[in-house]
Amino acid sequence: GNPTQDVINALIPKGDPSYGQELGVSFDDPVNSLTKLAKLHRAVSTNSLSAEEKQRYINVGTKISCEFCCSAPAVVDSSGRDLCGCSHAQSFMGLSKYLIKNHGNEWTDEQILAELTKWKSLYYPKNMVQKGVALLNNDQPLTAEALNDRNLLKKLSTGDVGSIGELPEMVGGC
């Protein structure tokens, strides 16, 4: 039907994630959840990760950024060092470390990236829906990898992304 609404329905999560009660977060409360997830970055030290866990953290963290508010190409570099200090990046880093450290056998790296992308869609709904509509208009799948491509809109020069509506550009402070 309506591509924009279809993308909103696909990208904007509702309810509680599987770890929601555990961490006191909900997709329905992105601002308070952002604060709690960002605190995880400090609570779960990168140095506390085993070599394998750190490699997984780097694998996930180099594939996501908060490009709509910050200029860092990813939230971590290839050594696992922070590239961005905004609360959005800290929430991505914190949740990925938490899931790897506490639920590593239950979550693959791809699933963690997809989960971070859900939060990214809540933090930047207008931008992420814009990317999603551009993907659909170009017969591309809505994958976490595609949605986290910083140059996606440049690569997709066609598609009506001007009808996103009144979604906020960013939720929570940088």
C-alpha cells in the first residue's frame, strides 16, 4: 500500500525487547531507554571482554554509526576504541557489549546489529524511514547492513523520500 507507512511499520519497533525487563528498557520509551542503554557502555568495560567477545564487539561496532548527529564513520574503530561519545553511540556500544557478554550464545553478531538498528530507527525515525523508503523504491531489502550504510542515499539517487511526514529527526540528546 503506502511505502512510507510500510517502512514505518517495519522499522519502528514497539513493546519490549527480550532483554527489556532485565535492563528496564522499552521500545515505547526511547528517551529513557537511551539513557539506560548509554550507561551500559560505562558499566560493561571493553577491557572486561574476552578476546573473542572484543572481536565480536568490534565486528558489530564498526558497522553502525550515529551519522545523523555525529561525523564518526562508526561507533568504534578496528581496535575497539570509541569513535563517538554521544549518547546514541554509547547506547549502541553499551547494548552490544551487554548482549555479547551476557547473552553471547543467544545472539549472533548479525542479530545484535539488527537489534541496534531497531534502536537507531527509534533515535532517528525520520532519517531511517527515509533510508527505508529509498530502499523499497529501489527494490532493495530492508536489511540492517543496508540501513547502516552511511552513503545509502547517495548511492540510491532515485525514490520519493520527501514524503516522510512529521516524524522527528532525532530522539534524545547527543
